[in-house]
Amino acid sequence: MRKFLLLILFSLYLFTGCAQSTTTGPTLNLMPVPGQLTMQDGKFRIADSFKLAVTGQPHQRLFKGATRFLRRLDDKTGSFLTQNQITSADNDANAPLVINVKRPGKVMLHEDESYTLTVSPQKVNLTAETDLGALHGLETLLQLVEADETGYYMPAIHITDKPRFPWRGLLMDVGRHFMPMEVIKRNLDGMAAVKMNVLHLHLSEDQGFPIESKVFPKLHQLGSNGNYFTQEEIKAIIKYADDRGIRVVPEFDMPGHATAWFVGHPELASAPGPYTIERRWGIMDPVMDPTKETTYKFLDAFLKEMTALFPDAYFHIGGDENNGKQWKANAQIQAYMKTNNIKNQEELHAMFNERILKILTKYGKKMVGWDEILQPGITKSIVIQSWRGKKYLYEAVSKGYQAMLSNGYYIDLVQNTEQHYLNDPLPEENQKQLTPEQQKLILGGEATMWSELVTPETVDSRVWPRTAAIAERLWSPGSVKDVADMYRRLDRVSLELEYVGLTHEKNYPMMLRRLANGQDITALKTFTDVIEPIKEYTRHQQGTTYYAYSPYTLIADAARPDAKVARNFRNLAKEFVTNPTPKVTNEITYWLNLWQNNHAGLQAIIRQAPALKEIETLSADLAKVSQIGLEAVNALKANKANLSEEWYNSSIATMQAAKKQRGKTELVVLPGIEALIKKAAGK
């Protein structure tokens, strides 16, 4: 590695200037963090005369990407740039920004996505092997744009960048709750902004079959509630993704999660129909019959149609969560297993997978499946997607299979960003247990957005901005893991993602206004800023049965994962108990006073908004614990620590009561307040 290129030290996030300079550079807001960079002296100023040129041998997608770059730069800076649609005629090597590409890229696994970017005060040069790398470089350029009293600029910098893993994906489940075209497109734009390159479409479920089949039209006509993508729409999605350097990998779940298949084709099932579209959530019994040749004849014809529709080399068959109940209850299936010396459900499932693998291979596809398909003897050409734990990832690659990680990236579980960010497919401690060849079999990972509890209105808030941190984990060097700086940059990137059309920021106050029945939402937002939806799948276990048609517009739907205000307060409390500076003391006092006094205002809203009644007592508890927190802060300010044991016990009892979820939400400032209590009581 050339000595003047520095591996980014984001734990400090201070950049030196040139190799000879000791000047501290600006604080950057790049996400993902580039592999290598060097800060240089000066700024490239963006003027209305700014133009770009494309040279070399790019794919046509780069001209579209360069045009989008200009329009986004227009929007961001308010510049009146004179270039309109970029074409091959825009090739002036003296232009302020020159993009040079050696060859057209192919949107496929392991394609070169690297780029080199040099910004000087006079000129910007972006070079890449393929236009895919150039598209990534343009996203970095947009993130570099800053402003001062003179105007907009990009800092002088040299970046050499490439992804750590070649498979950086987002799964969108359009079967449980249908996600229309505009949702898919805006999320593709978000993916491109943070350099993700695989959209995994989960296209069949117990609750829906949302894609047109011209060979078997009953699949979508009877299994979709009328909500499905036509094949022309699928082609449009694939084209939209391809223009952004993103692959589209389809998933048709089989043999389980298949109720919607059976509504129109009950002959595929292991138990007689009739079947109806499932409206509940969970693991259902219906499963395909793997013992009938007619099943494979049907699937051969269906997969022939779908493999022709989706050009990507990889094709996902699901293969997860088959409980086997219909197989055990079917006398013919049990007799088949006995005759063919099939000992158990796992062996029968493995036989099914092998048959599907042969069909997909015939049509030129590589089979992907969830980690349940990893059975003894199955062909090494398949790809394992690990969702039940990292051990399945390492087991797969140690046996010679390609694999990727989704365990720890289940963004539907509304866990905090830090957990996802520090979840590495190949952390340093695990590298020693794998050979270099086995390490190369780890393709990367995918964030998974299962849609039981989201709708088109709320899905963006569950995907973003946390998935940007996952994107960084899959792109940036493994040494980049400063959590505090990740959060700092994530706040900025979240707004950038909103600018490409995502709704995770703007839908929040809209949902609060609806809950408040048109009233002023100030008190409601103050409260909702410090709650989060309850985690994982516990929402299903709180006495409410959710169906596909249930309302997903309540406080738990409006509340966001990893609430920023609450997270910042917890960090503030940690700082206060170790170093109570006047600034920190004033800030923590401000928040506690705000929450202590907020309940009265929220009660006034609740009186005219019955949907909010479910969180009234939780709001009252926030006021109580905030009062206790103030007592602790005031005691510490007066150097009166070691408050009485009676006070401590009473305070902790109040805290415990406040931890009870209400409205399928929980207060997430409590750990910070509890730290104050313990400090004040000398615990």
C-alpha cells in the first residue's frame, strides 16, 4: 500500500492534509467510509458553470446516472447548472468534473465496483474500471458537498475505494404486505445512495402471491388480493435497478410458506383444499407435496417462466420454516418415504431441494436458499443465506459452499443500529478459524425487511436509516467500527436519504398528526421521541392478534427504532455520572424538566384522540421518573450523593413500573435515568 494513503481512523475522524501537512481536515459525513483517503489542501467551489464529462467506454447507464447526479447537485445547492441530459457528446476532458471509465460494467456478482476520486481546488477526476464504480464515486461526491459563508464546495481529497464484500443486499417482503412500485423504486434509490447492490424480492408467501404468471394465472388472480406486479412492472423494476448498478434476485418460497400458491392450485399441497389466502402471521402448516411428479412438472413450467423474466444468475427458493405437519399426516407421503428409505422430514426436504436445483440448473440459474437447505450431499453450487445464526454461515463455507449473512440484520425486529453495525460477517476473531479460500466464500450479507408489521406508509422507517449502517459494514474495511462516529454520520445521511425520496423522516410527524386527531403534536412528539416499538416479535404476544388487514397506524407504528433523542440522553447520562460539566448538567436538566412537564400537554391531546389512550399511563410514568432524575441531578450538583436507601428503593420501584410496555412501546430513556439514580445513591 502506498504510504501516503491512510486507512481511515474513524475513532478520531481527524484527517491529516497531505503527507507533508499537519493541517487538520474537515469532519466528513461519508457513509460507507471509503477504504483509503488522503485529505489535501483547498476546496473545489461549485459554481453555476460547473459541468461534467464522461470519457472512456462506459455503459449507457452511466449517462443516466451522471444526469441524476447533476439534478441532485442542483437540488442540494440551488445552482442553476446548464447541462441537461448527459450523453456521449459530453466528453470534454477539460470539464471541471471528468468521469473516466475503462469498460462497460455488468450488473453481476463479483463485477469490479472500485473507483478512484481526486478533488483538487481546480478539478475533480473520477476514474473507475466500470461504470458501476463510477456510480458509487458519484454518490461519494454528493456526500462530500459542504457549505460555508462563500458557498458550496467539496474538500480537496484523494479517495481509493472498493467494497469489502460483493453481495450487499436488502430483502423486501412484498408477499405479506404488498409494496407497490413507488416503494420499491424509492428504496432502490436509497440503496444506491449507500452503495448496496442487491434487491432481494420475496415474491411468495402464505399471505400473497404478488407477481403475474402467464403460465399459471390462477397464482396471482386468486392468490394476490389483486395486488401484484405485472411482468411488465417487474421488467421496469429490473431496469430501474440495473440503471443504479443493483441486481434483482427473486425468491419464491417453497415447499413451505406456500398457502397462496394453493388457493389457485390445491393439487400442489400435501393436504386437500380448499385453501384461502392466510390473513394471520406465523409458521403455517401448508406445504408442497414433494412425492408427486406432477408437483415438479408444475414447478418446472413455472420456474422456466420466472427464470426467463429475471436475468440475474441467482434464484432464491426459500426453503425455510417447514414444520412438516402435513407431511406427517399424509399416509401417501409416509408410504413414499418408507418405500424410498427416506428416514425423516429433513431427508424428504433435501430430496425436494435437489429436484428444484436440477430444474434451476437446467435454466441456467444458481440456487440460493435459507440455511435449512444445507443438507448432507447437496451440490456445492448452491448459496446459503444464514438467518438462524452465524454458525450456519461458517458451517456452510467450511464445507465449500458460498454463503451470506442475514442473522443480525433483521431490521424488522426494530433493534438498535449499533447491534447491526457491529455484526460483521467475518470479524477478526473468526478469520483464524477459516482458510483464505473459505473466507472468500463469504459473499456478504442482506438486511431483511419482513413485512408482517409494516405497510407502504411505515416500511421506510424500519429500513432507514439503520440499513445505511449495515451497508457500511458490508462495504468498508472491517476496522471501521467507531459507533459514536457512525451515529454522527448517520444523522446526516438520514437526511440525504430523505432527499432521494424516502419517507422515514417526513412520515413521522404526519402519523403523529393523525394520531392526535389534527391537534398540535408538540407534546405527543416530545413523548414519542423517547419511546420505541417493543423488540423482535414480542408485539404478537401482547394480547392483540394482528392480521394482514389490521391498522398499522398506532403509536407503535409511528415510534421509530433506535430513537435518537433517547439514545443521546442515555449517552448524556453516562457522561454526567463520570464528568458532570456545567454544559452536560444544563443539558440533562433541560431534558428532564421537559419530560416532567410534558404529561399535562399530552393528556389534553389524548382527551380528543382516543387512539392514544393506550399510552396515557406510560406518559405519566415518564413524568414520574423524570422528576426522580431531577432529584438525583440536583443532589449531585449540591454534592449530596448517597441519598437515603428509602429514596433509592422507592425510585427503583417507580423505574420498574415504568419499564412495563404500553401501546406496544417502551420508554427507552430509563437506563439513563437509572444511572443517575444509582450515582446519587452511591450504588
